[in-house]
Amino acid sequence: DIQMTQSPASLSASLGETVTIECLASEDIYSNLAWYQQKPGKSPQLLIYDASSLQDGVPSRFSGSESGTQYSLEINSLQSEDAATYFCQQHHDYPYTFGAGTKLELK
Amino acid sequence: QIQLVQSGPELKKPGESVKISCKASGYTFTDYAMHWVKQAPGKGLKWMGWINTYTGKPTYADDFKGRFVFSLEASASTANLQISNLKNEDTATYFCARSTIAPFFDYWGQGVMVTVSS
């Protein structure tokens, strides 16, 4: 199975700041990576797919990038509604696996 | 609008079975695959497998072979997940989620909390 190592497990940031969350794939996943946002008691929502494509309706302050097997989600100009847990998911090969999640808290 | 509406919460005893439904609306059901994802309390997401809504063929992740069955009521645009011989570790929220041929999930159901307790 492809392991997705996500970091950090949690972070705290202030409104207006920029944060970066990372996922390291255990092997090449050829940009087949998605990012999701999940708020407590809710289902995940797709933010980014194919490493850097923004899902329709998602604010442009969210962006994705890659460098080798390292994938990053950047959130610019943090808003209060960005407080959530973020997960990466590789959609390259069975079984599709998720990172352990990053809990983002707003100060 | 596109919606995946799942059935309500379940409380079961070990050894019992449960069937969860996921009713799709707002799109052509057979044009998209349906996946199932497990989230244990306070934990991350685990992909369980998917069902081809056109052919009805299910594919299971290794950890979900044997007691888990994906099925369809295509005429009702509904996908189902049945879990038999429930164990305490099956206590979780189960989500359905749709995908195109590329398996990332653009719409999710609201989730069904299944609690297994004696």
C-alpha cells in the first residue's frame, strides 16, 4: 500500500497568515493527489485534485503544489472558516489511502 | 443540485448486521462510481472500496473483504453498504462518496454513525 505521511499533525495560526500542510508519498503517485477539508461533524469537502487543480467553488486562497513525492497544500490569508482538519488522499493506486490529517486552529 | 443522502444512525450488538443506504440525486447515477469511506471516532479516513454503478461490480480494499458487501438499487439511484457479524471495531461513521473515472471524491454523503455495543 502507498503510505501518505502528512505533517504537521496540528498547527495554530492567526487570521490573515499563510500556512502550508505537506504530504509525503511512499512512492511516485504521478500527481494523483487530492486535498480535503473536514469540519467537526461534517463530511469532507474536496479542495484540490490532481495535486494542483482547484475544485469548482473553492476559494483561490487554497493552492496545491508538488515536488517529487512531496505534496503541499497552501492556504493564504487565513479566514476564520478555514479552521478544520485537512486530509490528503492519493488517487493513483489501490487501496486509495489518506494522510492522517492536519488539524488547523485559528488563534 | 447534487446530493448524496444517507440513512440514519444505527445502534447494533456484536454479531448483528446493518445495511446503510446512500441515495443520489441531481445527476445520472450510473455516470459516476460510488465509494465507501470509514472514519472511526476521532480518527482519519479509510477507503473501503467502490462499486461500479453501471455494471454493479464491487471492488473491496483488503481490510474490507468478507463481511462487507456493496450493492445497488440502480432504479432508485441508491448504493448500499451491508456489514455482517458486526464487531466493536466497526463502530465508525461510514461515508459514501462519488467519483468520476479518476478516484477523488467530489461529493460526499453526510455520513452514517454505526455504533456496535453490547
